[in-house]
Amino acid sequence: MASTIQALPKEVVYLITAGEVIDSLASVVRELVENSLDAGATRIIVSLWPEQWRIRVADNGCGMNLEDLQQAATAHSTSKIRSSADLWKIHSLGFRGEALHSLTNLADLEILSRPAGGKLGWRVVYGYGGEVRQVEVTAIAPGTVVTVSNLFGNCSSRRQGLPTTAQQMKAVQATIHQIALCHPRVTWQICQNDRQWFTISRTATTGQLLPQILPQVRQGDLQEVKLEVPNPVNSELPTPHSLPNTPNSSLLTPHSLPTPHSTLNLVVGLPDRCHRHRPDWVRVAINGRMVKSAELEQTILSAFHKTLPRDRYPICFLHLVISPDQINWNRNPAKTEIYLNEITYWQEQIIAGINQALQISAVNLKETVHTTRVSKLLKAAEAKGGYNFNPQNPNGDDKIPNSPLSTPNSLKAVAQVNNTYIVAEHSGGMWLVEQHIAHERVLYEQLCDRWQLVCVEPPIILYHLSPAQVSQLQRIGLDIEPFGEQLWAVRNLPAMLQQRQDCAEAILELSLGGDLQTAQVAVACRSAIRNGTPLNLQQMQTLLDDWQRTRNPRTCPHGRPIYLSLEESALARFFRRNWVIGKSHGI
């Protein structure tokens, strides 16, 4: 096999962001693991001996021949790019050729490797500056094992300036978790001081892997969305001849291959089920690497606005797989900060993806089946029960116009409990829907879409307003003026409040502060159906239909969950319908 690792031309080296990439145990692990992933590894074993400043990373990737091993630690030697033009179509996690060379200046470095299909494995020991000191044949399975020993041994002051061992191990764990989220089809085994520390099993999707990293979140708390979106109009697609000529080009991940579309992968914590005290789980990855992007993170937070309780933050992992020409990875040595072209376009796509994830639809209803015992029981009891089971459509067409839920998954109003909860049936079980907050969500989104102020005659008179209250009402667009001593006249108000008897109290509530959205929430809350209000079946069904069409139907604008799901499978377990009849009767 011919050598594929070559020294970069000087003009390319000058264009690469300068800076030492090795500054901690975690950075060593990151650089070595990224090399393993670039080699197409599907199993990676990381072993650490922190007190000895020793790290070993073993993988089952494509491996290297002897010629490549002898150049691997030379400064700016890499198989991943060849020219300055390649800096604008980066397909790999590493590309600068700095990491191994930096390690030889800071530690003892040994690499064992055998290429796939190769008959011999080789062990190479490097000296300072990447000089090859020792070469010998060794027994090794196809893949590569890199061992870094005595890290920072030649500069003890560097060790003293680093955090404690426990803090460094925490950073290593966080690094591996971040990388694993971007590569769910890789199996990870992490050992510390010759004992297993933690493992991460490979999964088909990131949503299936996330509970291994965040144990308090169950897979049922998450919604995963994968969307293909067209590339921006000025995006240049990579062509086959532009792909780097590397030994592992056949193992390139899907995001490195030419495609007319980009992919947007989202794992969203459903706001009625899980959220965080801090925005620490709003995370963004691009083309297989976790990155920092204040613009995209703020876009995610904005998309969850008025769906979570106060001072709570969403769980959301975004992975964009886009054309490499849209990205400049060469912003800093750690490759965590990037320049992203057409960022407004990507923000729009992210908002659309999150809105889709938060919908309640036939696609994301859990355990949906077309014929269920619950449905049969309700229909059998229709003639006897006092709740008057309500068929969706007497003509046999059960589809709700413009609803994300279509037959057989549409919600059907069945009854009202305590004049507060609507009992609704769907094909997978039944739900309890809290009527006030469901209506509040409907009204809030209507207000956001159609905020309208209408004139009122005679004006509404308010008493004893403070200057701050007057200023607040003016800020949200109300026409208010003095009408005498300690009296103010309000000459317009939100259209939704016009017919209410308590509109003066509602305006006082609006004067207490907040932005326009806060005012819209207050108006929606005051205008929504009150708990304790009796509804007939048609009113209940209309509310359910309107609620199902909202953009964020899982929570009200205050972040409260709107419905309780009683899945048919859970009902079956509770009533033990899976028992054998003879055994359940003691026969």
C-alpha cells in the first residue's frame, strides 16, 4: 500500500490556525479519538492512568502501513488534505497534522498499527519532534493503538497549572460524551487505572443513545426528527474528485459525501416531560463535531419560548450535516468555533424542525395501533354508558380538517370530568386534557398571529395607576390618557377582551409589566375557558380540534403540561389483561 500521509506545503501551513492543541488529558483524548473516527472505527477503547499521565486509545479503524507510521508524527503531516483549496471542503475531524507531532514534544509516543488486509503489524516509538526512534514488527489485530506516556513530563509547571485529577477526569468524560452523541453507531469502552469506568453502547440514532448519557431522561421523553433540507442557493456541492484521496475515503461518514440536500437531525426533550435548570443541554453539532454557536443556540432557545416553566431550559441536541463549503473550521485550534455561511437560512430550518418535533401527530404518538381494546370497550359501552360516546364524523370520514392527527389517531371527545378535564380517545389509548390550559394555548397562538387592538366607546376608566403602569400600557400599544385626578381613560384594548365584563381588571393585569408576549399570555389566560365550566360534546370536540392544530400543543404558555396520556398498553398492564384466564382464576 502506498503512503498516504504527506507533509503539507508551506503555503498551506501558513493558512492553518496556529496554536498548540494539547493542553490537558481531555485534549489528548479528543485528538486521538478523532483520528480513530476519521479512520472509520466502530469500536474505540480509551484507557487512562491519570496519576501516571498516560493515555491509550485503541480502535478497529483502517490502520496504517509502515511508511505512513514513519511520517505520522512529523509536523503538519496528514492524509486528510493536500492543498489550500481543501481547507474549504473539510470532510474529516482532523486536518492540520499537528496533534501527534505536538504529543512527541510533550510526551512519549508509541503507535501500533496494522492496515485492514495487511499481513504485518508494526510498532513505532517516536522521539522529540516526531523522530522515529524504534521500529519493530508486532502482533496486532487490524486497527491502531496509540499510547501517550509521561504527558508534560518535560515541563512540570504545565502539570501544576492543570485542574485536579477529578476535574480532568470529568472533562474527559464530557469530551467523550460530546463525541459519542455525534457518532451514535460507535461502541465506546472507557477504563481508568485498569478498571472499567463507563461504556456507551452503539445505537441506531442519537435519540436512542442520549439516555445512556443523561440517565434521568427516558427515551419516551424525547422526540427525534430528521429532515432533509435543500442546500442554500449559493452552496457548491462537493464533487467526487474534490474528496480527499485518503486510505479511508471508502469509510467516510455520510455527511462527507456529495448530496443535493443537507440533513437536520434534532433530538428534543418534550417540554411537558423534561427540562433543565440551566441551558447546559442546548447543544449544536455540525458534520460530526460538537461546536459553539451562540446564534444557533439562541435560535433553539427562542423556538422553545413560552413552552417551558419560568427559569427552565430545554433539552435539545441539533446535528447539522451540511455541505463543507458552508463552514470555515479554521477559526481556532480547538475547532469548536466556526464560521457558518447563510446562518439566517439555517436558523429558519432549525425553527421549522423544532416546531415539527413539538407537534402531536400520528408519527410521534407512542404505541399507536389501529384497533385497540380501549376503542372496542368504549363502543360496546356506548348504549349503556352515560358519557355519550361521540363519533368523530357521522359520514364515516374521521379526518379532522387541517389537523396533524388523522384517522385513526384523531382525538375524540368522550366525556368531561369535574367540568375541568376532557376525556379523549385515540387509537392508542385515552387522554385527559385540561380544558383551561388547552384553550389558553389555542388563544395565545391566535394572539401571536393576530394581535389586534380595537377602539372602545365609551373608554374604560382606570384608577390610581402608577407612572410605570401607564408606561407599560403604552409600551404594548394601548391608547391611554389622563381623565382627571388619578383617573386614566383607555380608548382601545385587545380585541379578545372587548366582550368581557372584567376587561378593566384584565387591563390592570397587563399594566403590571412584561413584554408584548407576556401581555399576550395574560390576555389568553384571562380569556380561556375557566375550569368548572360545563361543556357539551360538540364544544369539547371543537376545543380538541383547535388545540391539535397549535404549533406547540404539549404545554401552555406558562409551561404546564396540557394532557395526561393513558396508553392502551399501560391500561392492559394495570388490568392484567395479559394473564392466562385459567391461572388468574387459580385453576
